[in-house]
Amino acid sequence: MQQDRVHVRLLIIAGVAFLWMGAVFGRLTYLQLYRHSEYLSRAMRQQQRTIEITPERGTIFDRNGKPLAMSIPVDSAFAVPSEIADENLAARLLSGVINKPQEEIEARFESSRSFAWIARKLPPEKADAISKLNLKGIYLQKENQRFYPKRELAAHVLGFVDVDEKGLSGIERELDSEIRGKSERIVVMADAKQRWFDGGEAKRERGASVVLTLDEKIQYIAERELATAMAKTRSLAGTVIVMNPNTGEILALANWPKFNPNKAGDSPSESWMNRAVSAIYEPGSTFKLITLAAALDQGITRPDEVFDCENGAVYISGHRIRDHKPFGLLTVSDILAKSSDVGAIKIALRLGAPRFYDYVRAFGFGSLTGVELPYESRGRVEPLDWKPVSTAAISMGQEVGVTPMQLVTAVSAIANGGLLYKPHVIAQLRRDEKVLPAEDALATAEPRRVIRAETAATLRQLMEGVVLYGTGPAAHLDGWTSAGKTGSAQKIDPSTGRYSPTQFFASFTGFAPINNPAVTILVSLDSPVGQHEGGQVAAPLFKRIAEQVLAYLNVSRDVPLNPKLIETAYMKRAAEDPSALEESSSVDFSGQPDPPPAASQIAKADAREQAVSTKPVLTVAVDQGGDIEVPDFSGKTMRDVTDIVLRLGLDPVLVGSNLATEQSPAPGAKVRHGARITVQFGTPLEKKSKPHPGIRN
């Protein structure tokens, strides 16, 4: 009996255990089969967060491999509000670090209980300060931030990005899909104690890198000289473009006003505008190049043909058009050199509107150039229904709107022999050190002939006349031939709809050297104050840029150097430091012309010796007490010297050709930022001979 009771009890216990196990297994089966997804997602929400961070964009380089835009790792702060014990305290502490209102931070906490960004892409000191607060529920995460190491340099070409690294302007926008890597999702996990740690990250695919046609040094020269001209002329805006006319490569593109792409939001949006491709203006007299190109190419005139410019006035369909000066009889060469409106009008009327229109369009006006920059304008060319007065106006650059990029491209066609190249700023796309095949949009198109080579050669001679005896003598270069055309275009007064008598676009477009052009340079200044003609304010800017760029590119000189250059450099140095006269020494400038008499008169201490050896004098300046030590340039090329001098923030004055033989100030001298460094180039002597008695060492 007792044994039966034991069996019963065992059966009861076994039954209860069986039922309990059945219930447990049933529950587990239910949870695994029917509630698995729900509980898994709840666990994942409790244990991990998936954060999408900005991708790593490819680097943008200049043509020599110098980085102009790159991505760097920075910290961003985020919150898990459900973990924050005292949101009010946390918001108050964070507010003092990131300089945001406490209410704004509390609103972010309320927006989501699982994840909220607090501050993106923090400076290192702020990220460190947040870390030291040691607030529960506040974390730091690495992101990528775009950084422009040269600040404003080439800003309008590079463009900038938003906080999510999306390109908004420039190359950053134009090639955003190539430069931008794939978005990265970071998994951040929590342990049993709710301590957060990086649980790994998806494989990062970096965007393609871009190699530009820009040269960092040439870009710096263009921007520095444009800034100087803007300060001197007090213009509203300005543009400089330096192009290789034989390829269409853009070597430099500068605009004013400028901005820092690292802090684009700190500058007015007007400064973001890339005027080189977006600004439309009436070109004025620079458009006479197109008028003469069409007429000469069609054979309806010749350079020595004489036109009656009617003492500076002509009537077209009842409209009286006056010249800027009362000219009488002028040859076609003189019409361009002296920029006669009446002469250009008569040539255009002989050509006829249909043929003129065809050449205007053939040179690319009224069409996109195709340069790889966003927001490019087509300009403005009216459909071919021109009345005689319109033909007359267009012949002298009115009633037609162009962009600086269109004009420099057209002038480059004249420089290179009649071929119109597509301008481009992109040389290569690279990924993982491999050059990517160019897509149709990036491929360099074959050049298109717009005028005969003979026509281009004639035009180059006529454009040289502008510099030699016309409106552009200020564009005459020391050591190289140059050619170009001035422009002084009246702006439309918005209040009256008529041409303003005081507001002008002053411009100069030209190239050098003439027979083998290495660069085409366009300069445009919007509304200079005081002197406003292209020959007065734009041509000197062309000269300053061209001389430095040609020296940097080591382009051979094709005319004798002006000996006054050395005298001028000497006088400037002496004016800055009169004691330098006593420290001066005579140096043999191999292969250079004898100086003018004035040079000998200035160097009074060497008067007797100059009578024997009439060689130029190079000033040896005394120490200026600055903090920049002058290097020894002996034996270096013009390009190397220019590179070093510009990098040090000094002003180069280069004389002669070949290798550096003499310099002033001497090596080791201390100078101030912006000081002039005069370097003489020539053929170094293999063995230094005994100096002439009149030469002091």
C-alpha cells in the first residue's frame, strides 16, 4: 500500500514535470516560430545602433599632384536619450561646449529616444571637451570631413560640400557621383551594462580621386595679382583665366570676390559664383577679333586695306554711332590696333549678317563650352534676324553676351592656328592608383577648325600691333613677344536701361609668345573706379601674370630683355633702402644688352668701371631685418626659382634666361614677407676668372 502511494506520487510529479516541460517547450516553440522576428528586433534595438555616416570622398589634386581637397577623420557627437539620467543637466553642459542653445539640445533629445545627433564634425578641442564630460548616453563617432588645405586657392573650381559631404558647387558638384564614396553604416553595440562600443563597420569604398589641369603655382600667381588689381582699381568683381591654347587645359581660374570653402557659409552667396563660366557681359572691343577673323577668313578685306572712319562718327539706320576718338583714314591693322568702332562696323557690314553670324556661332558664342564646371551659361547671341544696326553693334561687342570662358577659348583658337579646343579642368580620374577610363562627358573632344591657319597667323600679327603701337602698350612683356586686344565695354544701367557713362567692363585678352603661344590669358574687371579702360587697368594685370607664368614654365624668351628692367629693380631697391647704393656691386650679365646711360649715372660708385665694362648693375640689398632667409639660387632653373620664391611669400623679379647666376638679396639675408627677390639668369662660367678691377666682390 505504501509502495502504491509512492508510485502515485511519482506519477503526479512526473505528470506535473511533463506538463511544465511541455509548457516551457511550447512557449519556446511559440517564441521561436511566431515571435522570433519581433524579439530579435527588440534585442537589436537594445544592443546596437546603426548610424549612417558621411562617406570618404576622393582627393582632388592639381596637375603636379598637390592636394587641393581631401577628406579627414573628425568626431561627431550623438546621444541615446533613453540612457540619459538627467537630460536637463546634460543639455546644459553640452550647450557650454558646442555653443548651441540648451533648448535646441533638449529638443534633439525629445526627437528620438534611441538616437539623435548632437553636433556634427567637431573641432578636436570640442570633441575632447565632450569626452571629458563623461556623460552617460553621450557618445563620439568618427566621420569624414572635407578639408581644403589651401583655403581660398582655386575655391571656385573646387567648390564645396554640405555637412553630409554632398557636393554643392564646382568640381565637388560636377563630379559628385564619382568623388563621393558609398554611404557608410556603422554598427554601434552595447554590452550587458549598457556600455557602448564600436561593433564594426561596413567595408568603406572611397570615391575616385581627381587630377585637375590647374597648376597650384600659376593659380597662386593669378589670384595674388587679381587681388592686387582689385585693391588698386576698387572694382566690384574680376576674373582671370590662364589657358594652354594648344590643348584647352585651364592652368588657372581666379575670381573675385573669393571665399574659403572650409567655411563657405561665412561668405555671402554672391562670392560663390564662378564668374568665369556663369557671368555674362558684353565684351566690347575684344569682340572685334571675331569681326576681323570672319572678314579676313572670308577674304573680303586685307590688313593693309584703308577704310574711311569718317572722323569718328557713322550713321546706321538713323542711329549715330561715335568712335572713342575721331579717326580718319585707317588700315585694317590700325582699326584693330586703335580699336576703331566705325572701322569695325564698316567691315562687318561688308561681311554681312549671315556670314558674321556663322562665325560668331562657330567660335562657340551662344553655346556651352563643355568645361567640367556647373552652372555654365550659354551667353547670349540673338537669332539671325539682325538689322544693320544690330550687325554694327555686335561688330564692336554690343548686343551680344559672352562668358570669360567663351572668350578665352575663342582667342586661344587664334593663338594656336585656328583650332577651337574644348576647355577642360579635369586631367584624370583615379581609383586605387588606377586611371579610370574617361566617360563621354569627361573625354577631351577633338578640336574643330574655325578659321584657316593663314587667317590666324594674320590676326596674330594684327594683335601684336595692339601691344606695340595701339591701345595695349601696357601689355608689352619683358623678354617675350605678346599679342592681345583691349576692351572697355559700357554696362547697362538697370535704372534707365541705357548704357552707363561711368560703369565699364575693362578687359584684356591675349597670348604669348606670338609665334609659339604657351599661354592665353583673359583679364576682366567689373566697374573699376577712376581709370576704366582695358588698356589702363586690365593690360598691366595681363603683363604681371604673363611674365611670372612664362618664367615659371621656363618658356624661352624670344626678344631681347629690356635693360631698363634691371635699372628699375635697382632704383626700387635703392628707394626702399638708400644705404643699398653703398653696398651695390657690378655683375657681368652674360648675353644681355648694354644698359642705358642712366644706369651708369645711378651707380656713381662704379662710374669709372662702367666706362670700361658697360654691364648692368644688380643691387645687393642689405639685410631687411625680416624673418625669411633668402636661399641660394645658384644653378637653379627659372621654374625652380619661381617655385621657391612664391612658396616663401616673396616677389620674384627674374632677369635673363638659362640658369641662375646672381641674385639680390644675397643668400642668407633676412627679408620681410612680400620682399622683391631679383635673380639674374645666364650661362654659368665653368671656371671663375679673375674679376675686372672695377668689380667689387
